[in-house]
Amino acid sequence: MTVLEISSARIPDRCLCEIVRNVSGVSWHDCDERWPTWLSAVNSLVTEIAFMSISASYYFAYGSNLDTADFDRWCGEKGYGTGLLRKRSWAQLFDHRLAFSHFSCTRGGGALNVEPYPGGMVEGVLFEVDPREGWEALDRKEGAPRYYQRVPLAVVDQDGEEIEAITYLVKQPKHRHVKPTDAYLQLVQNAYENHDLELDILNAAAAGHSEPITDAIFIYGTLMRGQCRAAHIREHGVQYVCGAACPGSLWDTGSGFPGITFDSEHTYAHECVRGEYLRTKNLPALLERLDRIEGFRGFGKGGSLFHRRLTTVEVGGKKLRPAWVYVLANARLKSERIPSGCWRTHYGLAQSHFDHLLKVYARCEGKAAELLQIMCRLNPWLNLEQDSFGMNTLKELLLDGTITEFEMVRAAGRRPRLW
């Protein structure tokens, strides 16, 4: 950086003098003798100030620019400086999907874009951009604004924080699949591996198949089986539903519906919320419907009653499964914490729910005893006296959470009961 470039950063002489003294320990009058020392220190500080203060936005990269070595090589060839991108963290862009949707003359085949898609997810990296020429270089490399355009979008970083970032989208998308060249795909695959991103999503897009990250939702209140809003779920072709649990705290809002929170401030040790894990044939349509019901206005938009988040749910056994869940967005709605973590228990509906399940899977005392025998064999830790086997014991174990609906279904050798 030259003295002219330092002055262009608009740092007053008095501040510059303070930087010199504090960083290098050199007085202003001695600067002639130790010019290289303090100039190097000032260069470094001015660069940091520029990154932190002049540019308030981040760049979300999802394609070839994930390979910063390739980007630096291109910058060098075009007369730009290197190191214009600094990695902040990996991030996720929800309700979008990767697509090789247009032909790139530069790449000789399909090039990446992201398209809106409810329930989809794109993994990428958040970069801080050098404000002096970083955005100019990105615009030129991406062919903006002629072919690609800068678009502000909300992404979620590795700490779960929602951040506004700039990304580049095709200006006139064709919504078709254009096969990428092996060289271009290999470049992006290597970058994904270097940043520890999910390769399956990229490879599916390269083959022309883009599916939601999960086809499941975790529900825990009035959308569950037997509840007042269950009809909204039935209309969208449920393929699978079963009792499940999710770490978090459950709250009664005082308005006839509950809400879940994940924040550590209000989540007690080993606390979980009991609800239902369901999979549907048409997740995008169901999410659009539930977004309206739950008052979720979209990622990066304020004023939502609930936020939609991706979480992991325990359905049965040791496997955790990804699922969408609606989380309370307004802290003022947390009227009363529900210690049991179960909406049905809170309103005295758990017994009738399990009575219904027992009629479906057990039917009689003999069948209940048979199921308990099978479950004891599958779960050695379930230490029960054989003379206690029966309907009442099975019901008590379900009520206190010792056994799950999934374990009962598995013992019965049947699929979970749908609506």
C-alpha cells in the first residue's frame, strides 16, 4: 500500500500518528530512520480497518469461488491484488437449491446457480470482501450485472446466527439442467472437500436432481394427530408419522398453542420436547402452507411469529434424523414453561392418545404381553417381571417415556399409524 492509498482510507494524520506510536513504538520524529517498520504495521492496520469498517456486507460463495486459490490466480491475471476474500465461516442458505441451470462459455458447460425452492438448502462459505477492489473483481469474474447480479440473501452461519450476505444469481435463469464439464465439477468438488461441505448435494445437482435436505417435519402442538389443526397435515399426503423427541424447551403461549425454544438460557439440562416426526410426499407445498399458519415470513424477514429451523430429532433407537421445526420468534409469547415437554400431557390428553395407539397395536392383554416380551428381548435394559406384562404396564411405560411409539411399532412389526 502506498502513502496515497493510506490517505485515501481517510485516516486523519493525528490518528495515523497514534497508530504509528501504539503499534511500532516509534515517535513521529524518528519515522525517517525506521520508515519500513512502522509503514508495514500501518499497512496491516489500515487493511484491517478497511475490512471491518468500510464494508459492512459479506459474500456467500457456493460455486467455483469457494476455491480461493483459483480466484487469486484469476485476480492476478486480470491485474487485481490477491487475498481479496477472507473466510469468516461456512453457512447455509435455506429455501434454495443448487442448479446447473445455464451454459457458461468460459467453462464450456453448465455453471452453478441457486434457485428458490421451499425446504431446500445450499451450503457455502461466508467471505469478508476487500472493499477497495474485491467487489469489483467479483463483479467482473461473475459477469455482473450482464449475466449474474448481486442479490442480498439471509444465510445462517455455523453459530446459528442469521446474517445478510451478497451472493450472485443468474440474471435470467432458464430453469433447465445443463451438464457441467468434468473439469469444472472437479474444481467445485475439491473446494467443497476443502471447506468440509456436503458433496452429496453438489453431486445431485450435477446429475440434475435437486431434492429437499429432508422430507420431514417435527410437530409438537396443535398439528399433531388428534389435535385441532391436524387436518392441514393430512391434506399433504403423509407417508410416515411416529412419536419423537427434540432437545429444547416447550412453552405455553397462553393463546391455545405451544412454542419451542433452543436457546441455552432457557433450555434446562437433558430437557426435550415430545412431539411427532412426520414425512410427507410434497414437502415444499406443506412448508408453504405451514409457513402461513405459523406466521413465518421467510428467512431474513422480520415480524415472524415463528422461525423455521433445521434440527435433529430422535425417533427411536440411536439414529438422529434431520427435520424442520417451527421455533418461537417472539420471547414475549413465552407465558409458561411446560416442564414435561409434552403438549398432550400439559393438557391432559396423553392418556387418551396412548389408549388409541394401544387399540391399534396391542388390541388385547395377550398381544400387549407379547409386545413387551419382544421389547425386552430387543432392549435388555428394559428389566421387567414377566407376571407384570399386560396392557396397563405397556401404557405406563409409554406415558413415562420409558418406551417409545417407535419401539412398540417395531415390536408389532407394522408401520406407524397414519392420520
